[in-house]
Amino acid sequence: MAMENEEMTVGSETNLYEIGYLLSPLVPIEEVASAIDKTFRMPIESLGGEVASQLMPFLRPLAYAVVKSVGSKRSSYKDAYFGAMRFDLKADQVEALNKMIEKSELVLRYILIRLPKNADRVITTGYRKPVIRREHSLEKIIKDEVVAEKGEINEEQIDKEIEGLLEEKVVA
């Protein structure tokens, strides 16, 4: 009996989820927001969920063509609207949400994941650290070696060291 109560509470507690999706590029740009509401927001709210944040979709080229079958017709898409949404929903309602989304002809692909308890409720766009360019040129390496050996260097010494290294590579 205690085990049944535990399962019921686990199924009835809300979790934070994120859904990332590709929406058909055939949707006019003016109607994308209403398509998102009909396809994602309304089903989530009808199941007792609450939308926490949303990344508004933007049209982007796809790495490969995505094929979507609707009825007996197969369509291939090279572009799609990419967007994401974070929301709270009871765990036992996730399967119902999946079924609602799968019925939509506008959704090309989607992924639905449960986020950890400590996850941020706001979606942030991907931030990449700037690339740090390091100077690993042959000239710098030789300069450092010569400075370490002799103290001061000049361009003639660098040229001689480079020629010596090049001759060693040609012979080897």
C-alpha cells in the first residue's frame, strides 16, 4: 500500500521539461507565434502545465533534409523554424502531451526532456566562449629557445635557426 502511494505522488509531482522543435517552414512568419501556441502552449496548459520560458523560433537551414510524412504524402524540408520551450508538467501527463504533439502536421521533429531539479527555468541562447588564439609559430618557438640560450637575439640568428631546422627536415 505504501508503495502505491509513493508511485502516485511521483506521478503527480510537476517536473521542469524542455522541448526543442523544428516547425515546418511552410508556416508564414506572421503565423508562427499562433502555430506555437496551438501546437505547444495550449496542449501544455490543457494538461495542467505552465510554460516557464520560450525561445522564439527562427528560420534556419538544416544540416540535412528532414522528411515528414503526412497521410500518404512525403515532404522533404531543407529549412525549418527552430524553437524551444521550458514548462512545468505532471510526470503522468507527459505521454498525453507526446501524443498531442505527434498529431501535429507542423512539427517536423522534436525532443522532449526532463530537466534536473536545479535547472534554470529561463532558456538562454547558446553562448560559446571566444576562441583564444595562441601563438605557436615556428618563429616564436625558435625565438624563445635562442633567448633562453643566449639572452638577446637578432633577425639573422632567427633566420639561421629556421634554415637549420628546415635542412634537418629535408634530410630526415
